[in-house]
Amino acid sequence: MSPMKQFLLPLALAAAAFGGVAHADDGTEKGHTRLRVHFSKSSETDLVTVVVGDFQRSPENNYLVGATWGHDLSDTLFGLPFPMTWHVGVQWLNERSFQQDSYGATTFVKANYRMRVPWTQKHLDLGLGEGLSYVSRIPMSEQRDFAKKGPDVHSEKLMNYLEWTIDLPLRQFDSLEPMFRSGGIEDMSVGFIVWHRSSVFGVFADEKGGVNFMGFGVEAKF
């Protein structure tokens, strides 16, 4: 496959995102640093329903442990109230003896939105990230998804990456607020994460396909 084909879509998406960021205010010039650690298990669920927590365990039952470092990029996107952050992450994928364990890396831009929980004064943080994922060995559950499409259909180590998160910030709770007064950690969140690799309808591989990992994580904001 042509390398140009593999990079065409992410470059276009990145250009669109950074184009919107270029018009944002400079209020987050210094910004915050974020560190997330998460545990996620492979799921058979389609991406359409996975975002609402629909989990169907894959036959391999493989999982990953990851860590992501991020930093504030802008407080708006195209003038809309979606604070933007950029991230790099590393992962260890446990293949449960189906094949040798592997390692991965991600880089992505993320749009964030703070949503108030109805009938309360509490809020949730929603995030949608788009970028690239590279793995040293293609996850077994991903290989199986492509193998269903034909004997000569394979995935690729470099794929499109999408991340969906729903986080509950802890500082908003009066009983926990004193924990953050020291100034080290400004806030901490616990939440749900979808870690998704895909070919984007054949842009990164010969056929459409991919894999979802669903789980939970903790993020600290400094």
C-alpha cells in the first residue's frame, strides 16, 4: 500500500483541527499537563454502540495497559467551546498466550467538552481524540477481524486511532476538594475509555476493519 494513502486522511484531519486551533484565544498558552493511566479489554462491539458502554468480550479476552501524556493546545475549536489538547501515549498489549505480547504508541489531538449532569450541579468531561496508532505486533483480535474478510486480507501495524472518554472530575465533590489544595495536582478524574484502531474503510489497509478496547482510567491534571 502507498504510504501517501496511509497518511492522507490523518493529515487532512490534523490540518482541519489545527486550522481551527489557530483562530483560538491565547488564554491557554501555558496550559495544563495531563497524565492518564488506563486498563482496557478487547471488545467485539461495533464502534457505533461502544461509545455508550456496550461491551461484548472478544474470544481472545486480550487486554492492554496504557499511559498517556497530554497538554492543553487551545481553549476553542473554530470558535466553538471545545478545548483542544494534544497527546502521546504508550501501551503494553497482553495477548493471553495467543501470540507474543506487544507494545504500542499513539499520538492524537483531542476535542473536549464539559457537560453538566441533568438536575445536578455536577459535570462530566467528554473527549474525542483522532490520530495515529502503531503496534509492534497486530493484536490477535484485530487479526481475526480482518481474516473474516478473506484469506489474503490483513491489517497493518500503523492504523488510524480514535479515543473516546467520559470522565468524572473529583475536585467538584466537597469531601474530596481538600486533597487538591496543595497545588501539586489541580484535579483528578476517573472514567471510561474506548481505545480504537481502524483502517478507516480501507485507507490504512486493503479492507475496512479494526479493534476496540474498552476500559477505565484515571487522569491527573497538573
